Amino acid sequence: MTQIITKSEHSTMQNPFIQFFKYIFLSLKILKIVAGGHGSTREKNS
């Protein structure tokens, strides 16, 4: 499967700053879910 990528999309993908912010944003979302899901159980156990 090949996708046609426009020049603007390609430059966005190549931009390290955008990649960095995407990565931080995703990791923060995951951390929120993990901390929210496990924080309550930890508090109950301790």
C-alpha cells in the first residue's frame, strides 16, 4: 500500500520539532491514563 504524500505533509513529517511535540503530547496522554488508572488502586492498597 502506497500513500501519496503532499509536500507540506512530507515537510511536516521531516520536522523534528513537530515530531518532538507529537511524542511529548502522546506520552503525556498515556501517562495521564496510566497515572489516573493506577493511582487510585495504589492509594487504596497503601
